[in-house]
Amino acid sequence: MTGPIVLPEPVWLAREDAHVTRMRRWTKPHQRRRSRGEKHPVLDFLFTYYSHRPGHLERWQPGPGVVLEGRSAHRFLERKGYVETPEGVLLDPAGFTEGRAKTAEFVLGLLSATASRAPRLSCFGLHEWAMVYRESANEVRHSQLPLRLGSAGTDGVVESLEIRCGHFDAFRFFTEPARPRNTLRPERENQLEFEQPGCLHANMDLFKWAYKLDPFVPAELVGDCFELAADIRELDMRASPYDLAAFGYSPVRIETPEGRAEYARAQAAFARRAAPLREHLIAHCERLLTEVKKAAATRGKQL
């Protein structure tokens, strides 16, 4: 970074307003459902599996190296990590601690390894089927939903198709009888070896890696990753064994050749959409870590 970018007050206020409006498309319906005690089998995942609260998702931040001009910027001083400078309000670089640097190093390594591989489009969303394999009706994860093919039909699909799930956070929810059927053995320790850019969950997780570095990632990038995750989640569940007609979702029937082809086309489109977001996050992590090294070198010279 050559120096801070200075945003005039009208410019950053417009960006803030656009971000809040964009995210409230998702946060407000979720909050209304929650107040009524209603569950949504598709969209709740975005706020329960992922831990970024709706209020934080709505909150705009410019990211590092950006000075906010004007009196309105003073309210950012109420947040942790912002400081006032002669030019305006700035996210304090000193807040990018050693712990955050380690997170950025992990994210950089994982996303770089993922980006280096060609997308694999042959999993057909069978992870959701493996999560209910040989489970009784009251044991399945979304027990309020019927299975499109019933328990026996669902088990038959799992037994008739090869399962190649390389995403640990999906594999860990497989039922015990389903685990040996997976041709891959993803573990937390070998995550960098298995992540690949065709995986729906790896692409949804770009949202997680973006907010893990909050507020050192611009809100617009977090928002882009969230919207990608929301759209992927819809495909994820449409291709699942659950009947979601009551919620307005038509199935992607991966138990048929036509359904598997439909799934692979959508999966490829999401991989293309995720690629630039992954590259943005990689570049962002590289810049953050470069600044940490420069600051450390400067401190060393001063000593």
C-alpha cells in the first residue's frame, strides 16, 4: 500500500447506504422469521452454520488503508480499532495483531491451494444424501421435511452412485454407514490437500474466510461472498434428498442422468463466479501480510 485512500464523506456514506440496503434483503427476513420462531431449511444455514451475525453483516467498513472524511466518520471511533488522524478516521493498522496475521496466513495458504486446482464437477451433491443415509425419519437433520424418495429410495441412490466428497466440514456430518462409501478421506489436517474450486462448500466458505478477517476486509467483498454463499446454498438444498416444494424450491434430481448434468452445469457456473472472489481474498491477505512484515522491519530498525 503506497498510502491511505481518502474518501470524501458523500462518497463513503453512499457506499455504506448501498451495502446496508443490499444486506438487509437477507438479514431482515431472517430476523422476522426468528422473531416468529420459524425455521427455514435453506436460508437459516447462512446465519447458523456461519457465525457472522446479521447486525455485523449489515455493518459497513472500508477495510484497511482508507481514511473517512467528515463529521459522520466520528461514529466509527465508537468501534474497536478505529483512530482519528488529521485527514479523518482510519482503521488502525496496529489492530492487525499476530493472531489475525496467523489467520490470514492460513486463509492465504488454503485459498491459494484451492485456486491452483482444476474444478472437479462429479460429486453431484451427494454429501447431503450421505448425511441421512440409513437414518430413521426422526433422526435426519431436517426432520420437518419429507424425503423426496423416502428412506429406502434415498439409501438406494447413495448405494448406486460413487461418493467423492473432499470437503471435511461436509464429510464430518456423514452418517457412520455412509463414511466408508466416500472414496476420499478428508480430515482437518489434510484440508489443503483436498479443497478444490468446484466444491460448493469450498465456494460458500469464501464468506467465512472474508468475515474471519473483519474489519480488515472491505464490507463489499464480505457482501459479495455472502451473496455467492446464499445462491450456492439454494442449489445445495435443491439437489438434496429433501422435498422443499412447500418453500418454493424445485428439485435438482441428481438421482437421474439429466439431474446430474443440470447440477454439474450449475456447479461449473458457481466455480467461475467464485474464482475472482477467491483471487480478491488471496490478494487481500497478501497485502495485509506484506504490511505486517514492513511494520516489523521498521520496528527492528528503530531498535
